Amino acid sequence: MPNETNTNRRTAIVTGGSRGLGRSTVLALARRGVNSIFTFHSNRAAADEVVAAVEKAGAKGKALQLDMTNVRTFDDFVVNVKPTLATLGVERFDYLVNNAGTSLHKNFADTTEADLDQIFNVHFKGVFFLTQKLLPLINDGGRIINISTGLTRFSAPGLSAYASIRSAVETLTRYLAKELGPRGITVNTVAPGAIATDFSGGIVRDNPEVNKRVAEWTALGRAGLPEDIGPMIAALLSDENRWVNAQRIEVSGGMAL
């Protein structure tokens, strides 16, 4: 694939691609010869670093700003996607990875309506309507991956709102797979376990006690890394996995078995 022209390359849209799992996904796709449009919320410098890394890997990357909590901006985002695709030599894209997200660590009794709305808007409403608005631009035979969490299978204190809304995305995945099947579009969920990134304030990455506890809960004996997730997503998007559909695939190293 690295020797293919841009018009023959596959193209992905990845939300939240400037950091963490999204960054790992964009770079893993680049190594497979896939061009990407990825979104960032506010850190343009980090996004520019990802663009440079994609180009170094031999692909092309374009960064667009997007606030996943503000559905009213999605029409303008799609308007911007169209000419951005043209700069990559295509009119439509092949892969959508709904990755962007935020965390919420609050006990059920302390969670406010504003807390719940924030998580809902990013992880469900945003995913629902961004996917809907991008459907006319995704190629038939394309792929959609929604990111969830291992916390929909096992539980931990203070994560009831976050995990419950991620569960809604897993249900949405199955319904989308059914409705988009006639177009040959597959839809799957990838559910990472605890990963050492800046997510949740970097608690798994930067807190030795938390990192140790995660390692003890995990069959493979360590916390996950972004590089454990991005290449898996890139592989799932490939033609070799074209018959995988409507599945929840946990990528956690065997947490809470």
C-alpha cells in the first residue's frame, strides 16, 4: 500500500486523533498506507505534530477542529470535510472511528445533571449525529468503529454514568450494523481496558498505585498502552476483517477475568 497513489488509498476519519488512542490509531493507519482526516478539540500544536508523524510514515493527514459536545456545529464540520477529502484526492471516505471522549469519575449519588449531559453529549449524542451526518460521504463497503470501554463488562466505583452511556453506544453499534448492512458497511465496537494515556487526568499512566492495581487485575500483568489499541483498530478496519460485524471486541489484556 505505501506505493499506491492517493486516489487508490483508503481514507479514514478519526475523532479525537491528536492524542491517546486516536493518535495511535491515526499513526497505525498511516503505516498501513491509509490517509486520515482527524479531529482535535483545542490543541492545534498536538494536532500538527500528528500530521507531521503521518507524513513521515508515508501517508497524508489533515486535522480539523471539532467540539463533539456541540451538535449544531456538525453541519459546518461536514462542509469542511468535503474540500479536505478533495485535498487527499478523493470525494468520499472509507473508515470512521468514533474515538473522541472525556471521562467522569463521580459516585452515582454525586453525579449532577450537568455531569450526565456532558458525558451523554460527547459519547452518545455526538457519536449518533456525527455518524448520521457523515453517512452520505462514506463509501459503500466502508467500516465504522465505535470506541467503548471494558467498564461495560466489569464495574468500578465512580464510573456509573460513563460506563452506562458507553453501553448505549454498544447497542447503537448493533443497530447501525443492521441498518447499514445493505450498503456493505460493517459497524463494530472496540472496548479498551485501562490504558496509560492522559485520559482521566493521566491516572493510569502517572499514578504508580493505580498502574500497579490495573496490572494486578490484568492477565497479561500490565496496564495497556496506546500502541496496544491503535494497531488493533487499524487491523480491524482492513479487508482481512471484512466479515466481522456488529461485534464488541474487548482489548484489555484480560482484565477482571
